[in-house]
Amino acid sequence: MPFINSKVNFDLTEGQIQNLKSQLGEAISIFPGKTERYLMLNFTQNCRMFFAGEDSFRMAMIEVKVFGKLSRCDEMTERLTEIFASELSIAPDKIYVKYEECYNWGLGGSNF
């Protein structure tokens, strides 16, 4: 039950969204037992964001929430950074990634 929530401070094209969707669908398999089948994505664009007091460059905040225990976060951070830097021309040092382990997760009217 992974959820990847991304926020950027500029417009995304439909092509960029589709490319991100595909690449994130593949990347989620870095986490053992996780697949695109239950992956939910959110792309929020045009956020008013500041990094180091500045808002004059592209930046991203990526939040990854996963049901259960996380491992291989270093590998996932590397891959997420590659994806967002390549697809959206964001400098790697302007991309934050946050992880959250969730143990109370519901789907279809019941919890796991």
C-alpha cells in the first residue's frame, strides 16, 4: 500500500505526469513486496515553496508512505532523485524525500 505524494513549484505537462507515473510504478518495486498494483500517486504543481529562503529555481518535495516496515530507502532516494531531476530538470540538491512507515492503513472499507 504505497503512496507517493509529490509537490513542485511549477507547471507539469501531461507528458511529464505520464512519464513520472510510469517510472514511479517501476521504482516502487525497490521496496520488497511493493508493486504498482496498489501504488497511489499524487502530483501537486505550482506550490508556493521556498528553499534556503529562495523561490527562484525548481524544487520538489516527495513524500513516500508505505504500509509496514521500510528498507532500502537509500536506494529509493537515489532513484526518486534521478527520476525527478531527469524528467523535470530539478537540481538534485533541490529535491527533498521523506519516508513514513504506516501501520494503520485501510482499503475497501477495512483495515490491514
